[in-house]
Amino acid sequence: MAVWDPTYPRKEAWLSFFAKLTSENVIWKAQWMPLKAVIYRCGDFHSVPLLGPWGGVNYTPLLVLRQVWFKQFIPPTHNLQESDFSYDPEDCQGKKRQAVCAWKSIRKIKDKGHYEGVTSGYEAWQANRRKNIIDFSREVVKRGKETSFEQPNQRIEKSIGFGFGLENEKHK
């Protein structure tokens, strides 16, 4: 049975620790992971099409190359949504056949040793991309001293009410 030890760092200490981290402090790849070539594209797709039981999705390994110690650069993101599809009767076989054929022509990035870094335009691209993603940790900072998740959870419960099956024991 796990027992909480009061000498463990508190939440504030962890928040402070992670806030101070920079890319130089982070090892982006497990040291024991062998270096291999990475598939980054298949056929005419700008990414890797993956087929599942309900359809096909796009996997874009170029977005996470830093994790395997390759130089991070701006990945092509146009036409990504066109290769996601579900197995519906309309043109399902055509898209499925196209994805299967794409796997006959894979392209890999060859291993050139460990590299930590980014290309010149990557950081600007990433900053622009971040504008479209909601960062909940920054939302908490903008609101002021509200750092616990209890206050937002209480607001959510009030806003959706108890008509959705949520019951609060305090109200019984």
C-alpha cells in the first residue's frame, strides 16, 4: 500500500521545477533506444496512412522527430485531413486501396546520429501553431491565483447542473 510521505515535494515545487525547464534541460530521447531510420512518408501521402477497423487516419511522425533525436523541422501539414476516412460505402475501397498501395513506397529519414536542434523556421512555425491550441496551464495563470482544479470543476458542475447525472454528496 502506498503511503504519502510529507517530505515529498509539494505541487508548487513541481510547478516551479517544470516552469524553469528549457530545451537544454530535457533529453528528448531515451538513451537506451537504438537509432533507426524513421518512416516519414508513404507513397503520395505527405504522412503515414494507418488503417484500422473503422477507417484510416493520418500519422505524421515529422511532428515528433525530436523524440528520436532527429533535427526538428516544419512538417508539411497541407491535405492532412483528406487522408482521414471512415469505411463508408462511398469511395471507401478507393481510399483503402490508395493507402495500401502507399505502403509499397515508403520513405525514411536515415539515421545520422544524435542531433538536438531545430531548423531556422521551426520555432516560428511552432509559435504560430501554439496560437491555435488552448493551453490550460496559461488559462489558470491568466485568471490569477486559481491554481487548483477544484474551483474550475465546481464551476463546470454548476454550469451543467445535476440534470446530467452528476450528483454532489454535499447537496443531498
